[in-house]
Amino acid sequence: MAKYERTLTGDFQEVLSFLERTIQASGGFLHFVDGTDCDLGNTRIAVRVYDRYYMRNNSRASLTLTVVGCGNTVTVSAIGAGGGTGMLFHLDWGTEEDIVQIVEQSLERF
């Protein structure tokens, strides 16, 4: 499992839209699986799940993106999972880190 978290100042919808666009444009053949949104007073939550096939180890890795906004504070969490092969050892050849780096690099440009 790979994980990246960051808290920033900005507009929730602007951050979410930016991430959705950059993830889809990443050229990594990420497939949007599903998502959900929730508004709780002044707190907004969006969860997006993506997956990607990796030929190098014949597996799929998933990216779970959670964006939480409260006022002008936005917290982003990206968790990469799957992508491994083998029953006894989890050999993912860096696929989980690759998929999470897409979010990390996107937020560096935001």
C-alpha cells in the first residue's frame, strides 16, 4: 500500500475538479470506477476510485482519492492498493507508488 496526504488552502470544488482532470489526463490509462459525494453542513467529502492495469506484473492497482473540504481548508488523501502478485510475498514492482504519485505530482502543480 502507498499513501499520500496533503492539506492545502483553497476551494474544495476547484481542487476536486483539478484532480479529476489531471488524473484522467495523466496518460496512465487510469479507469474511473466510481465515486460518491457527501455534504455535511460546511464540510464536503468526495471519494473517487480509479484502477489501472499494469502489464509489467500482470495485475491491477487501484487509487482511492478522498477530498475533504471545510471552509477553505482542503485535505486530500490518495491510497494506492493492489498491484501485487504472489500469495506469500507482495511484489508490486512499484505499481502502488506509481499510481499515488499521479496525485502528488498533480498537487505540486496546483
